[in-house]
Amino acid sequence: MGDWVLAADVVARGRFRTSPLAETVAALLGLAGHGAQPGCEGWLTRHRPAFLRWLAADPVAGHFVATLGRAWLPDFLAAPPEPDDRSFEDEWRRVRAIPAELAWADIAHGGPPPPALRVPELTDRIAALVRWVWTETVLPDWPRRRRVLEADIVSRSQALAAGGWAEAVGTLRPGMRWLGDGRLRINGYPNPPRTLAGAELLFVPTTVAARGWVGWSEPHRYAVVYPCAGLLAEPEPRPEPTALDRLLGGNRATILRALATPRAPSQLVELTGCPLGSVGGHLRVLREAGLVRRRRAGRLVLYYRTALGERLTTAGPDDGR
């Protein structure tokens, strides 16, 4: 599928949101060796041995994972989250409810499935594997991952407000770009354009996927799952203290530097490594000192540097002499 042609109502309703199932499917693909972002190496090393043991103990799951290497993700795993979904369980129940025959046919779109998958409990076995990946490899770190995903959504929303859809989606996935006139290039495959009208279009970030994917629940819901780049990588070493660090304290100086563009507290948590409560306290002090201000962007509060804060962070050692 090369291009999606989006009616005006689809463009107007397009939005970003998180999906625990998408994060879990991305983790499944990464553990299976089908692509993960830089920075995931430690996570893969910790969890891949147990993942391989699961596949060895369940040949049906093992054969299913092998089919994922054909660059086809079954629709029942790629389907967009529903409006009322609030948890992994909400999304997982729909996977669990897919009849085995439909799951088989869906897998077959990517090529002939192995005969070993022709079992009545096919969906049960796949659903059990997906639940294991969630419980063992994603859930323990989900609060932090969710903050990362929400921070990415804030950044994309800022790009959308500043530069429109061309700016917001131009770097989501390799090969994706906004062509204008409601036309979104999804990939380079020479398929006929697909017209979306009266539908909801979602953009869903993951911390693991190297490329992402598209999915749909026809005719009303479509999703683009994309990687938020580099956010699982180990933090870089903190540089040597500067005069600004000595004046404000290291964490406050780091937060002030990070506000070169407006950011939400959740973004600052990921960028600085400070707990959310500490970030809030530092922001309050910086506001009282007249170095930052805040404004609302929908339900989010974004902080940004004042002119004084800007001068303080950009001044050289000889400035003011």
C-alpha cells in the first residue's frame, strides 16, 4: 500500500496516542530478531533467553514467530486501539477473541503458513505468547516507557502545530512523507492508493520498533505505528559543571538547558533522569526566578525559557564584561 488519500475530516481528526499492545508487538518483533531500535541491546540481552525458551516449549508459538520474518504482520496484531481502550487487557481481549480460522487466513496473507499452525487453539497460543511478552518484558518498565511515549507525542504535537502534517509525519517512518492535498505516502510499494473517508487516523509511537507498521480495522480506524528514536538509549555522561551549574545547581541548569524548545515535565524526566516530583520542584524555582514560564497545549503544560533564561543559558564566559 503506497499512498493513503485522506479526506478533510480524517485529517482534522488525526491524532497521536499510546497503545500497550503496539508496544508489546514491537517487543515481540524485537525479541524475534526482526528489528529493534538502537539502545535496546541491554533489554534484548536480558529477555531473549527466556523468550527462546518459551518458543522451544511451544512449537506453535515458535512457528508463528517464524512467519513474522516475512515482513507481514497479521491484522489482528496490527489493529488500531479502540476509543475505549484503557489498558493492555482491553486490547489483548480482542486478540484472544479472534477465531482460529480467521487468524490462519490472516497469517496466510504473508505466505503459506506452516502446517503446524493448523490447530484449533492457534489464537490461544498466540495470545498466550503476546501476554507473556507483555508481562515479562514490557510491564515491569511500562510506567517509564509510557512517559517516553507521551513525551514523543508532545514533541510531535508541537511539530504539527508549528509546521502542519508535513512537519509532524515527515520523519515518522522510513519512506513515509506528507505529499500534500491530503495524500500521505505510507511506503514505497506500488499498490493502488487507498482513500480514507469518515475514518479515524491514529499515530502510535513505540520505544522498540525499528521501522513500525500500519494497521486498520476497516472501514473506520487506521493506525501508523512508528519508532520514537533513541529514547531507550543509556543517558550520556553529564558534562563537567559550568558556571551555570554552580549558580543554579546541576539539575536546574540541566532542565533550563533542555528548555531550548517548550517541553512538558514528562519530557524533562526522560531527558534529565530526575524523578517527576524533582522536575516539578525545579521548574517551580525556575519560574519564581523568572527564568521559565509555562503555557497550556491542550491537556498538557509546556515550559519554556524567558528572555532572561535564554540569556543565562547562551551567555559566554566573557559576556557582560
